[in-house]
Amino acid sequence: MIVQERPIPIRIQKNEVLLRRLPKNHITRAAIESELARRWSGHRGEQAVDFSLSKLPESDYLIFHGMRLTNGQFYFQIDTLILTAYFALILEVKNYVGTLYFDPVLNQLIQTNLQGEEKGYANPVEQARQQQQELKKWLEKRNVFLPIEYLIIISKPSTIIKTASGHEQILENVLHVQYLLSRMDKINSTYKKEILSTKELKKLSRILLKEHTPETFDILPFYKIPLTEIQTGVQCDHCSSNLPMKRHYGTWYCLNCQTKNKNAHIQAINDYFLLTNDAPISNEQLRKFLQLTSANIAYKLLKTMNLSCKGTCRDRVYFPRYAKPN
């Protein structure tokens, strides 16, 4: 059973918003587009694993995607965590193409892409081992003593996996996604002793969800882009025109394609929160971002989104809820 769905990563969401609201000739566009493509590739690789996991019997497995936990000082993140009454399994998913060489001497992963270019990465086996150790400490603090296994899943079947002769054991936990279920069958056959009852599993599931802390990412400082360079206004999701939509008799009207949308402001307000790292917004800031002149209309728009707020009258600010447009 999927307990926590795999969300679209916050970095993808924020990169997409930023690209929509940057001028076409902005100096950072190429870097943002490259980063966005890389992160979408990784997310699609994780979705390939999700398809395989969907074939598991729901009653036997609790699946948590994108878990981010802390043991106090630092956070650790797990692509996919699978819990059973007998063991826990960490899946570290990689969506690399070409050839992967696991260097046993330098403890490094070297990718040779389809163009013959080499690129080095931290060894994902070591990364998964660290996650295993951190999860072990996290569980033991809560008096849970489950055995923990880990696997490195290569999501593209065409990717070639290599290492030096005589060091094949370092690939013991590295496999293509199509072999995941058969490997899980093997792991299942290893652990026969039930560690957690159904009640204890449910309790642990609740604790995991409660202590999961989604990643934050302040995108404008990261790319050194001031808010003043962001294009304001309500954008038309039908034609993606650079012209902001105009509000007319309670609806938004696109000057480019004549589309009308009563709720187009919702996406714009969500954009503001994503770009400002969830900074609260005032009525005045909203008017500036939506290119409105009426404080009363701005107040009504904020009120209809049912956002939490703080302060009174002119000092009132509103906090994000990320409502979905109709």
C-alpha cells in the first residue's frame, strides 16, 4: 500500500515557475532549463520504479516515497522506503544513461553518456549505506529494530553497469528496475521472523508521516535573481502569452487569445509563494504582483482562497496553502 505518494519535487515546481516568469532573454534561462531537464529525468526514473512496485500485494508492504527525516542535526532523504513486518528496504533510484563504471579504487561512479563524455558522481552504494545507517539510528531511537536492506535501482534497462574484474561484489545491490520484484522475493525469503505486528506497523507509519519534513529551496537567491526581475501579472495558461490577463467584471481576460478564467489568480498567487520560499503576502504585495489597483478586490481574492492569515487591517499577511485552480 502506498502510504506517501511521490510528489513532484519542489525544485521542479520552482524551476518551472521561474522559467514562466523570467524574460525570454534572461541570462540564467539556459542554466535553469538544464537543471529542470535533469531533475525531470530523475523524477521519471523514480516513476519507473513506482510502476514495478504497483504490482506488489498491497496488504504486505507499506511504501513511502520521498521521505525526508532527521536524527537531530542533519536530514537524510530516501527515494523510496518500503516497510514490512519483517524488514525495511531502501531504494535509491538512478536514471543514468550510457555506461556506469563503479570504480572500486576511488569509490566513485563514472558515467560515460551516449556521446562518449565522462562524468563523475558520488558512489550511490555509499549513499544508500549512509541512508541505511541513519534510518537504523532513527528507528532505534523509537525502539524499532527492523533489519534494513538497500538496493540501487537503475531505471533504464539499456544502461550498462560495469566494475573492475575481481570487484563484482560491489555491484551486489545494484540492479536494473526490471529485476526489482524478483530481488524483493529473494529478500522476503531471507527474513522469516516477524518483528512488527500490524498495529506496530500502523503506528510506525503514522510517526514517519508526522516526522517527514519536505525539502525547502529558496530559488531566487540560488540563481541570484532579484524579485524585481520577475514578470508580474496573472498569466494565461491557455496561450502562455507574456501579456498579463486583465480583470474584468469578476473574471480574468487574456488580451492575446481572449480566454476567460475566473480562477487564473490562484496559480499566480501560488507562483508568488513558490518564488519567495513561502514568504507571507500582504494585500499591497498581492496588488503589485497581480497588477491590481483595488485593495478590496485583492482582499476578496485572498479570502476566497481560504488562506491562513496573521495581523489585522493594513498589517495583515497571508500564508500559502497552494490551492489548485478549477
